Amino acid sequence: MATNNKEAFLTPLSRNNPILIQVLGICSALAVTAQLEPAIVMGLSVTVITAFSNAIISLIRNTIPKRVRIIIQLVVVATLVTIVSLLLRAFMYDVSVQLSVYIGLIITNCILMGRLEAFAMSNKFVPSLLDGIGSGLGYAWILVVVGAIRELLGSGTLLGFRIIPQAAYDFGYADNGMMTMPAMALILVGCIVWVHRSIVKDIED
Amino acid sequence: MVHELSLFLRSIFVDNMIFASFLGMCSYLAVSKNVKTSFGLGIAVTFVLVITVPVNYLLQTEVLSETGIFKQDLTYLAFILFIAVIAGITQLVEMLVERFFPALYSALGIFLPLIAVNCAIMGGSLFMQQRIGLEHESSQYIGSIGDAFIYAFSSGIGWLLAIVLLAAIREKMAYTNVPKPLRGLGITFITVGLMAMAFMCFSGLNL
């Protein structure tokens, strides 16, 4: 049981990463990563929502009729997303404006439905909770990496603090405006997939 | 008329769902292996968008907003209601396609039920909700059910265009010698990135 729990938590971080291997939840991963802060907030929100929805569905899995399970899963997820969205609007208004519709789009984030269908519907409470947290974090760390690279190269800052010194600009260094555009997000994720696959071998496509 | 035309062109080329806001990326990457299936999925997405966005527009303006039938702001219910409408309509489309176009049904297989959780569909409704609040002069403004319909249709066409283009490129790419770790997902991302750059040329488009 203990190894099972550990496995449920660890595999989504690399070997079965939601973004790099399962190719789920790409939309929001690309759209919110122009800066680091929204990327972190988004990653945490998704982690919280996957953890809770996995746990809730796993608790009530024996009472859900098979035919209507998708609707029930969607309602649970939509409720959690509404709560998170209202909390963000109340306590972190600026970030929630930046995230705009992408918080709402967590509902249709394939990671959630994928984990609910593949894991929470057939597993007990504790492994489901851990699997939810693991998947959320596996998603979050990609967002953080992409967000950090894009903010550092695109505007020379991290979390709003200037990292690249003024002296570098005086020497003729310029920010790469392309990095803040949607196109570079795709190319960066492509490169991360490339690096990941050359380190972690034996992944079937 | 100018507004409608501008909304139409902008939704296809400038605010393209894939290249500007990454909506529906999961199925976009998964299905775009050959042109024929991609075309089918593109049509399915357009079809569902054209039905759901106007329905959700009516829901937003007539029921959820302060001027609606309940006279109070119920927008916090928007997520749940939008997704319920989308899930219901997708189920209906799935049954119709299974009944009348069995060939298309077997080609799309698992992806039709997935349209319910396709970000493009939900994203279309959420962007529509956001655009109701814009100034009337903006070319992205959606002020009537007609606008909502045009927005849904042209966004769907933009999505269709994007997936068919990528599928055509990937069919050709099967014959090229791509480095092994980059093969499959990696090179697809980079290709889409380059396509997004090409579509940025349209960003000045305005009527």
C-alpha cells in the first residue's frame, strides 16, 4: 500500500507527466505563462482543484451511476473552480485579471477529467488524493519553468523584480519581445519535451 | 455590417483560437495526424460552437445578468450552467452523428465525447461572456445574438483551418528525418509555434 501511495504521487511528476507525456491541459499551460506569477498561481489552483476533485469523486465513487458520471464529475469540478475563481478575485485581484478566462477553463482541463476517469473512479481516498496532488504538481512545475524562462528573457524580470542588470542594457542587450508572444510559448514547450525525452529514455509515443 | 465583417475576419485570423489563445490544444495535438480526421473534428467543433455560444449568450444576457429575468447578478453560476449546456448539447450531437454519419463517428471515435471537455467550446463561451462587457466600438464586441453567432462560426472556422493546416504539415513531416527525442510531440509543438508566428502577420488586420 505504501509503495502504491508513493507511486501514485511520484509518477505524474516525470514519467507520466500530464503535459510532457499525456499531452493534457496544454491550453492553460501555454496561455498563462508569459510571466512567472500567474504561472505559479495557476499551477497551485490546478493542484488544489485536482486534489479536491479526486478526493471527492473517490469518496462518492460507489454511489455514482455509470451513465451520468461525466455530468457529476463536471459539476464537482465546476463548483470547485467557481470557489477558486471567487477566492482569487477576492484576494489576488490583479492576478485574476491576468488569468482572465483561463481560470474558468480549468473546468475543461483534460488533466482533471483524465485523472477522475482513470484514477479516482477506481481507487480509494488516500491514493486518489495523492494522485491528484502529484498530477497537479507535475503540471505546475512545467508552468513554472516555462513562466520563468519567458519572463526572464522576455522582460528581464522574475516575479516583477529586475534580474538582468541595467548595465547589460547599456551594453546593448535587449529583451526578446518574442518571448511574451504566444508563438514562443509553443516552441519553448516543444524544447522542454525534447530535453525531457532525451533524459528520460524509453518513452513510447 | 462593417462590425460583423470585422468580427468575422478577426476571429478567424487575428484572434485565432489556436494561435492566439491556445484553446482546444489537447485534441488539436492528438487528432492532427491526418487531414481527413482533422477536417471531421474541425467541423464537429465548429458545429458545437455555433450551437452552444448563442445559447450561452442568451443564458448570460437573459438569465444571469442584472437585466435578466431574476433581476440580479447571478454570474457566479456561469461556469456550472455553461458546462451543463455544453455537455448536454455535445451528447445530442454525438447521438445524431452516430445515427446519421456512422463513418464520421467511427473516424472520430473517442474524440466526440471529449468535445464536451474541449477547451475550445468552453473558451468560446467564456470569451463571449467577457466580450459582452467591451466598448461598443471595439471590433471584438459582441452585442447581439447575431454577433455571438458570427463569433462562434468564425472561431470554429479558424480552428478548422488551424487543425487542417497542421495535419497537412504533419503528413509531409512523416517522411523527414527528425532527431529521435524530438519526434512526435516535440516537433509538433515547434511547428505550431512557427505557424503561430506566421499568423502574427495578420495582427494589423482591422476594418
